[in-house]
Amino acid sequence: MNHQEFNLLYDDVFADPLSELGFHPVGKTKSLRRISGTRDLWIKRIKGKWPHPGVARTAICFRHRFLRPVSSDNPNSTNLMVDDFSRKLTFEDFDGWLKPRLRYRPENAGRWSTSDIDYGDRPPHQVENDLRKMRKVVEKRLLPWVNALTEDGELAQIIRSGEDAWCETRWIEDYRSFCREKVN
């Protein structure tokens, strides 16, 4: 399967059905974004980081919309990189039978994992099965997890599990400011 064939299958089996759940393409990329209240969830197709023909790399990225990205002071920026998100996850983080207990883990300064789909040497039906499984993870596990996240809970996790990175300090300030304003 070549890159164009994979992208058509990706759209048909994964991206287009997720549009019914509020996901929208990000520009002309294959990344998808869903905003719900203060929650900003991206399923980012990664280009340029560890390029390998026949492999599609994806990172699940979450942030609250009021967090300042590392690349600017504007929390409303639409030009976001993976490092701008407080949470960087993979589809594998949602594996298993039980509800995932996803604690904050510091993955700053380009140190984050991706979910990889090797489509180059595999038959289309196997790649389609992988894409269907990914879509089910989004529907059944990822969205309920995101909907359960609270600003206070995320603040507590970054404080408890962070590594005192510059971006974490900014996010803590942003969370505290938001939580103060919410009370008033």
C-alpha cells in the first residue's frame, strides 16, 4: 500500500467517521482536532519526526485551551506543535480491559512517543482493521477519558508528577489563574 492509498483509507475508515463526533481536520494536514468547552484534543499525524516510508506516526495530544503553548504566549494559537500540549499520549496508552488510569507523565522537549501504523508492507484489509481499532479507541476510551478531565485534576497531576520544566511552570500558572477566575 502506498502513501496515497493509505491516506484514502485513513479518511474513509478513521477520520471521516470521527467528524460525526466533532473532530475537524487541521488545515490541510491529516491531523484531527476536537474542541469541547475548555478541552482541546488533537490526533496529530506526525511528519518529519523519525520519517520512515510506509509508516504513519500519530500522537494523541490534549490541553486545556487556556494553556499557553511553549511556542507563543497566545493560548488561542492554532499553530500548535506536540510540545505545546500538556498531555502526549499514544493509542497503546488506552490498551487493556480496565478503564485507563492515565497519570500525567512529563514528556517535554521533544521526548514523546507515537503510535505507528506500518502500512507499506501490509495488505489493505490488515491496515483497515488497525484503523478501525484506532477509531474504536477514540470513541470508547479516549473521549470518555477527555470528558472526565478537570482543570483542578490536571493542575494537581502536573504539580505532583512534573519535572519542573519551563512549560510546566507556565501551565501551572495558567491552571491556577483559571481556577481562581472560576471561583470568582
